[in-house]
Amino acid sequence: MTAQPPVLPAPEFADPVQSAARPLRFGWPLAVLRTSRPRQWPKNLLVFAAPVAGAERGRADGLAYALVAFGVFTAASCAVYFVNDVVDVERDRHHPSKRTRPIAAGQLAVGHAIVLAAVFVLLAESGALAISSLGLALTVTAYLAVSFLYSSTLKHIPVLELTVVASGFVLRALGGAAAAQVAPSGWFVLVCSLGALLVAIAKRYTELAGLGATAAGHRPCLRGYTPTGLRFAQRFVSAAMVGAYLGWALLNGGPWAAGWHLVTAIPLTAALVRFDWLTSRAGMTRVEDLITRDGPMLGCELLWLALFVVGMR
């Protein structure tokens, strides 16, 4: 008698069949938009990090080229979301919130999603080549390759999957640097890498805490984590990020610039402390919402940005 593969039980509040039959109010275009995840597009603002923070000016109108890079990575990330939702369609139908995603709910056909993913890939690569930026084209190609590999296999491997998620943020920053032809410093890459890893760890902690005993059924890699271990890792990476930022501040520019950069570390540290506290209470709240919708958090972020911009003058 052949053993049957385990099937995730549907939570009491989720009926995948009924969900798939539920019509989408505004039809196919809204299903496409929702699958594109507009709420995630602000992540692509990282392409402006190197052109703004770099000691070199890069090519003329570097910020305009970074704007193209923003469009390129937005298209690329949309392709990734479509592929990811196709791969995870059955698992998403048993998730308390992901079951409402258009593909899982039967509001967007799998075939349509695959075609749209291919279109977004072509848009991303065409945008990079349109500004004659081989570096941007290579960076976005690496982002797509790693992301598709993540969706298919790497997402199930604990720890490694965290580094892959973090690499997506770093590649965005490097793509913006390539588009503007600004050479990023080692400190810049280190701070970006640690910040990206910090967000990835926080996401896994909120999933583990929010889903409880069913967490591994929705995301298998969560079997390799414990809440205590993730909290320790988050705090360790936060401390390392502050240390790396201080290293950049002390070694970037003359005495006045170094002193001012050290001042900017104060609101950055406050933001990380606030983020740590918010993560501990988040439950199923999206980590992106912790960063963008909490008043004190936004205050720290805006103060850091204002001081940083003043210091660049």
C-alpha cells in the first residue's frame, strides 16, 4: 500500500474551495496588481542608497539613472512574486492570510501568472540595457536567478534561506550603484547586508510566533528555528550593524564629517531598539508595517535621514 504524502490541514477559518470560488470585485486587473505586491515596492528604494551616500558623484544625473534602476527592480520583484505564488499555491490555500492571494484564491490563473512573470523579466532586463548599464543588467539577473532558486528550493533550508532573502536587498543597493556608476564602499555593503539580514530574521520570528505550532507546516524552514534563537540572532545582528555603521562614520571624511556621522548613529540606534521591541510584540503583523507604520519608528527614521542628508552637504 503506497504511503500518501502528508497534506496540511486547513485551519477552521480557511476553506480553500470556497476561497477559490469567491469572485474578485474588480476582476483580472486587480488580481494582477495584488499579486504584484505594490506594498513591497518601497523595498526597491534601496537603489538610491549608494548614489545618495557615495563619496563619489558617479555619472551625471546619477539619481535619474537610479530611478531607472528602481523601475528595473520593481519589475524584477513583480516577476519573483508571480513565480513564488505559483510555486506555493497549494500551501498558501491553508495559510491564515496568504489564502486570499489571487492565485491561491483562484482569481488569477497559473498560466496567466507565468506569462506575466516572463513579461516582467523582459521589462527588467530591457530597462537595464536601455541605459547601457551592464552592471545593472548583471545585478538584476543575479537577483532574478537567486530569487527563483529560492522559490523552488532554497526557501526550505534554514539559515541559508535567511542569507538569500538578505541578498535580495543588497543586490538592489548594488544595482543602484551600478546604474549611477558609484563605487560602493565596503562599509556601505556591510551595513546594507546586516540591515537586510536583520529584517529577514525579524520576519521569521514574527511568522514563528504568530503561527505557533502550525508554523512549520506553512514554511518548512521554520522547523530549524526557535523563538529564543531568532531573538538572540536579531539582537546580535543589530549590534553588529551599529558597529559597522560607527566604523563607516569614523573612517568616512574629515574630523567634522566623522563627528556628524557619529551623531546620525543616535537615531539609527534608537530605530533598531524600537524595531526590536516591536518585533517582540508583532504576532502576525508584517515586518514592513513595523518599519513604515509605527509613529516613533518613523520619527527615528526621518530624523536619521534628515541628519544624514545635512551631513552630506
